[in-house]
Amino acid sequence: QVQLVESGGGLVQAGGSLKLSCVAPGRTVNNYYMGWFRQAPGKEREFVSVIRANGGTTYYADSVKGRFTISRDNAKNTIYLQMNGLKPDDTAVYYCALAAYYRGAYDHPDEYEYWGQGTQVTVST
């Protein structure tokens, strides 16, 4: 069983920044595709970003490209999501996810077997 623990959410004004963290205790995060998704009230869970295993290539949803940055600290078994230029539309619960057996659809929630509990991000106008 893989445990993922997110932190770093909160309330911020539009234009502000937050940095989310996701710890995978006992797991070498470099070995896995790890992603961030978000879900706003009444909407489906949507892809935000992913960092590939063993190399660190990153991908982003068009809606966050240029504003969000995903990164990884292998020594701490942690991935991060630096969010700058936040907008009210970014308001959602943000989830960290790990794909134990990557099958090719990094932007689809079904690709990921393990999920964190979620952290709320609220962006005010």
C-alpha cells in the first residue's frame, strides 16, 4: 500500500502563490509517474501536471502552463507543485497521485492507483 500525504493548500488572493507538497513515505518517487489533479465542486477531476519517472520530463494542462511548476526531491520522497499567478478558476481540491504501473495515459485519473487525501486551494478575487 502506498501512502501519499499532501500539504500546502490554503486561501490566497488572485495573483498570489502557493506551493503544494506530496510526501510518499518509504517510496522512491523517482521510480514512478507522479501527478497532480484537481477537482472543483460539481466538476470532474482534471489533470494538472505530471512528472515522469526516471528522468523528470514534465507535462502540464494548458490552463496552468506557464504558471505552475512540478518538481521532485528524491531525497525527501516528495513532489511539489509551485503555483504562481493564481486565479479564482484554480480554486479546487488538489490531489497528488502515483502510477505504480504506467500504461500511457498520464492525464487520465484511471492511470493512477494511489491518491492522497487532497488539499483545498481557494483563490479569492
